[in-house]
Amino acid sequence: MINYVSEKIGIEIGGPSNIFRSLIPVYSKAKRVDGVNFSNKTVWEGEINAGNTYQYLPNKFGYQFISDGTELSEVKSETYEFLLSSDCLEHIANPIKALFEWNRILKNNHLMLLVLPNKISNFDHQREFTSFQHIVNDYNQNIDESDMTHLREILSLHDLSKDPAAGDFQNFTKRSLDNTNNRCLHHHVFNENLINQMLEKTGFRKISIEETHTSFITIAMKQSVQK
């Protein structure tokens, strides 16, 4: 993947991300990386502005889009030569819709690098894996970020000892109820089988999936897609 992105123009959904600076040093090889964040103010990045403000390395900037990951209408189809996303898709209530949109803006036969959390190392470890049928149902029903389907499960099974930023249960509950604005919830819990099914559904061919203690690191290629 590192050699593949050399001098190419890509886009990242939900960054910038430390993993692409060090462990998988895509940023230093790419010609340019543009970025997408859902709001002008996020828990992770603070205040941001649209324009040529997406700073992914000290001396490298791309274009910052302010847009939901499921609605990238500002981006023309088949614009980018690679797509990155790290620890973002779990924060999106409708991941199939997002992946269809990511497929759309990626050039044919080009690569997506997708990093998703492995629940064994984080606050989701007590939750069950989400079923593929549930995620398909969310897509068919056009679920959006106001969806609170998983709230009861999250409040009862979220391990606060592994999420100090969430505070105590009262603060965590308050934050969770405001998820439309802050996007902190992990709507779904992924494993390799579910990732494979989502890729196939949305027109990606899996190249590889590496499971680490913290993550599932997936490389997939865009193919033709039928919704």
C-alpha cells in the first residue's frame, strides 16, 4: 500500500490519523491528501474550516471538506486515487451508505485503506458483533445519525474504565444522547467476517485484512458496484 500511494492524490474520511503518519506512513508518500470531517467542530480535531486547511503533516496541506461521510456531494465521482479511513466507520450509523459513497469518489481499480477497531482492546469488548443483516437493514431504511437503536446496549455494556474521556456514567449518558452533534458513539462492532460482507456489498474486492490487538486493517480495491 505504501508504494502504491506514492505521488498519488487521495482523500481521508475522519482524519488526520496518527496511524498514517507512523505505522502505515501514507502521508509522507502521497502527493496530496484531502480530508473529510462532519462538522466545523469535533471532539477530536477542535475547530476546523473548509478550504486548504487539512494539515496532515507539518508541511503538508490538503483540502478540508465539511461533510458527513455518507453525503459527499461536493466530490465528483471517480476523483481520488486512494481513500483512507481510520477509526471512523464505527461512528457512522449507516456504514453501507458510507461505503457506497466512498466507492463512488474512488477511481476504478484503486485502493481503500480502512482501519476499524478490534473490540477486544477497547470499551466495546462486552458487546456482541453486529450482524450483517442489521447493517443492511439500516441501509434499506436509510438510517441517519439521529439513530439511537444501539443506545440501550451501549449504555449497559460500555466499559467506562477503558474510556476515561467519557467521564462517569451520567456524563457518558449525556454525551451519548447528543450523538447527532458529537458523533462519539460506536454504532456497530466489527469483525473480519462482517468487514468482508460489507466490502462485497458495496463493490470492493478484499486484498487483505490484518487483525491486530487493536485494529482490523483492511486493503480493498474498488470494482463495479450494483446497489
